[in-house]
Amino acid sequence: MTRKELLFKCLRHEETERNAWVTMAGVHAGFIKGYTADEVYQDADKLVESLLEVDRLYRPDGLILLFDLQLEAEILGCTIKWEHNSPPCVRSHPLEENMVIPTKKITREDGRMPLVIETARRIKAAVGDEVALYGLFCGPYTLASHLRGTNFFRDMRKHPEYVHELMAYCAELGTQMADIYIEEGVDVIVPVDPVVSQVSPKHFNEFIAAPYKILFDHIRAANRFSSFFVCGNATHLIEPMCLTGPDSVAIDENVDIKVAHEICDRHNVAIGGNIPLTTALLLGNQLDNMKAGIDLIDRMNTKRNFIVQPGCDMPYATPVENVIALSQAVLNTDKTRELVANYEMTDLDVDVDLPDYEHLEKPLLEAFLLDPDACAACTYMWASACDMKKHFGDRIDVVEYRYNNIPDISRTRKMAVAQLPSLYLNGKMIYSSIIPNPEDLIKQIEEVL
Amino acid sequence: MSAIDELRKAVIAGEDDAAQEWAQKCVAEGVNPMEAVNVMGDALRELGIQFQNMEVFLPEVLLATDAFKAGLKVFEPELAKAVQGDAKKEKVKVVIATVKGDVHAVGKDMVATMWTVAGFDVKNLGADVDSEAIIKAAEDFGAKIIGLSALMSTTIPHQKEVIDFLEAKGLRDKYKVLIGGGSTTPQWAEQIGADGWSKDAVEAVEVANRVLGL
């Protein structure tokens, strides 16, 4: 079964062999390849390259193409401010002082739509058989607030008819975005509506529910899956969201996912979430993230209607090794439990002799790995080391250490290796989590030959 | 119902026109402006507690804040006279901003309003403010508290950046740094070494008083 098929099973509400796993790598995708956020969201080559690396390193079941809620706003005339290490943000609201309903439609030629389409096509061709593609667009409520600014909240009391009309317009744009994704063969169509969490169930039902019902019915009629992404404390809206008819919803760490899952289950809707973005992913270490994944999986204790995913779009500079650790928790849950135990056990160290790095006969390339049989990033790291052995032959030594046996664990600790996988040359760390490209690695080894 | 009760009712209901009208009546009837503003502040706090309990939501609080501001404007000339007469009592200065890359200002503005209501001298620096600019403004203003808001998961690292910059400049001990915003958590606050976190504008007042030992 492919990863994509596993995710589809989950979205069909069937029990899966393991929990499904979706990364939320928006601008973080660029970080992996060393591109800034503004570079990766404006250059299809860089975006495709980055997304393929997300797929290669994290092995998700669902791959998000572009996590940019400003794309449509930009097309509709909002001023966009670009950032190097976060998604762009909307700086002006064209309807702020001008209460009209726009007529502009979104076409394939508008704004950065050519980039979206090209990315979808190339990713589909490269890995689309293996991994489900997620096509995101700005949900109608958030888009309406982009256009109208804060006044949109006031309008709900003062000008409800206008809110209905603007929501209908934004939902229609959502349908146009969905259709473009559907035509490009994208598998899961996702309105992302973070601002929704700020309204009451009454307002949700009055203004938001109906446009969403139309949207999700439309996606279902096209034989595609859907998901409804929100951010913030949407605890009070889980049931109303389910009633709009998505195949899944996604929530962040502000919501108790266990409680939310019970509600979703009653409506036969899958739920995705909610690994803490900052405390675990951004600032935690590998152990924290393995534990966060394992703890969540164990607490949920179900393989039906549940997708492990970060709570929202991951911060740009989320350490790659942390996401690798999280992916391990999902893809190899039992082995990761052991690894967590190994990390936590302080008394299993045995004496290991480290090489005399100052007096080596020839360069020594050491790969410190989690478990290359299970961890994709470790497999690639080890493959890089093996390629060097092929290239240099007997002129260098290459060794691997796996974090699944006591001597190797002890060695990893004694070397104070902070992240796995890592590559060390003559006792010095040269690559951590990022897989080297062969030319660079050859050059580094040649320098110490 | 008295004019001041009607004023309170208008703030709770989020009716800015009514708040302005009843504030004018209060002035005409010689109601103590400080008392009237306190009543409006209490109304806003009451609504804030309902917001904490998820009994009311952002649109309702935003409208109530508008109503508060409409009433406050009417009382401002009277208040200015009162402040002149009480010039010796110095207010604690605070700055507040939404961090770089994040243009969301609603929550931050509510905190600014609640801090004003609570008696702080608030300088609202706006949204999408560079970390260095926040620190400079705090220095220039003579603030004791720096409030940092961030809504997006991708921008909250800038809250840490401000704290890191303060430490690098040897200024960390000079300020209490309070953070908040949709994607933030108390764990995050602790992890980055913030002095306090609040989930909403009402709690922000409690936290500010607490960190200052007031």
C-alpha cells in the first residue's frame, strides 16, 4: 500500500495500519534547501525542489503544495509584504473603506497561480503516485477579512447582509481555486480559515456554515477529498465544522484533540493535529519530538479518523531533525518507543573507545543514525556515506552507528551528537539532518586526504 | 435607569453610538468622569471574562471596545483636567506591538485598551514592528513593560528574538516582557524566558500588575 492509499483509507474513515501523517511544511520547505520564504514562494523550481526534499526526508502521506493564505488576497488587490523567514502578510485591505462586492474571478493566469499550477503538475508527476497532494487555499472567512480588514467583524452586527454577500463571493473564489486544483489532479482540497476560530457558533452558523457546505459538496461531487483547516481555539466550533461536511478537519494545540476526535467521530470526520509547533517542533530536540509524537499517538489510541500533523504551518526554521524525529514516531511507532526509552535511560552507557582522531591513518567518515531501516533521512545519510566509500575506495574509512544498540548509543552520547542523522568527518560534525550533495562532500573529504 | 447604567449597557452591547450619547448625558448631568470611565472599564472587563469563558467572541469584544472608545472620547477633556490636578501621580509606562511579519492587531489593540483602562501609560507601536524598533521605542519611552503579540505560528519566533536582543544588549533586566497571541502558549512563554503570558486582554492586566508587584 502506498502512503497515499493509506491516507485515503483514513479519509474514507477506515482503520489504517498505522496513523496517517501529514507534514505542514509551508515556508519550512524552503528552509530545508536553504531558500528564504520569499524565494521559495515565488520560484517554481525552488518550490518543487524543496517539496521533493520534504517528501524525501519526512515521508508524509500527504504533502502540502503551498501554505500561503495571501495568494488570493494578492490577486484581489491587497498589498503583500514579503518576508525572508515567514509567509507574506497582507498590508492593505481594498474594501476597508469601500463596502462593495468585487467581481474579479481567479483564473489560471492571475498572480502566482502559474507557480501553483506548475508546482502541482511537477510534484504530481514526480511523487504523485506515492503521496497524496494537498491543495490549500484561503478560506472564505479569512479572505473576506483580508479584503475588508477588521471592519468585517463589525459588519457581522452592523451590516449582516453585506457579510452574507462578501462570504458568498469569497466562497465562490474558493470554488474556483478548488476547481483548478481538481483539474490538476490534486487529491485533498483544503480551505484554510484561521480567523474562523474567533467567532461564536451562532455567527458560524449564520454566516459561515452554508458557504462551506456548498464548497465541500462541490469537492465531494468532483470525487476528491477535503479538509477544513483552522487555527486557534476552535473547541466551540468542532461540531459546526463537521456539519459542513468535510472529510477531515485540522486543528492546532489550542484544542483538546482527544475531545475533538470524539466529536468528529460521531460525524464520521477525520481529524488532524496537533503536535505543538513551538515548544516541541521549533525549540524542542529530537527526543521531545519523538515523545510528542508517541504521546499523542498513545493518548489517541486509535487508527481510525486520526492524522498526526503539526498544529499549523511549521515555523520557517523548525530544525529538520525534529520533523524527522516526529515522522519516525508516526512511521515506526514501536521502534520509536524503544528509541525514546534509549534516550531516556541514563544508565545503559558502556565503555566505548573513540578513535584517536588526531592521528588517523586515513579520513574517517562516521554516520550517526537513528535506524536506517526505518528512517528515510538516515537511509539517505548512510547512502551518502556509502557513495563516498565507492568514490574514494580504500583511501577513506566509513562507519555507521545506529541508535538501537547499546554500544552505538553509548558512542553517540560520548561524541555528544546532538541530532540524528549526522555525518562526522575525522571526529568533527559536517552535516546534521541535511543530506549533503555528493560534490560538496567529496570536496570536504579531499581537503583532509 | 440612570445615564451611567445606560452607558454601561451600551458598552456591553457594543453600541458605539449609544455609548457616545449616554456619555454626553453623563457629562451634562455632572457625573464624575473618572467614575464613568471606571464603569465602562468594568463593563469591558466583564465582557473580557465572558470572552475568556468563550461565552462571547471577537466580534462582540471588538464592538464593545469601539463603544468604550466612543465613550472615552467624550470624557477625555474632563479627564485631562483631572489628570492635570493629579500630575504628581506617575503612570507606569508600557509599550506594545505585534511582532515583525505579523499584521494582526486586533488582540494587541484590545490589550492596549485594557492596559489604558487599568491606568498604564500605553504606547501602541502598531503591527509588523521590527524587534530592534520595539526595543528602541521601549528605551525612548522609558517603558517598564514590553508587550509582544503574534498571531501566526510562523511569526512567534520574533517574540523570542526581542528577548534575545534585549539579552544581547544587556537590557533584559530592565524590562518585563509579556507575550500573547493566538499561537502562543504558557509553555512557549516559559521556554523563551518571557516574564508573563496571557490568553486575552483581561488577563493581560492581571499579569502586568503581577509582574510589577502591584
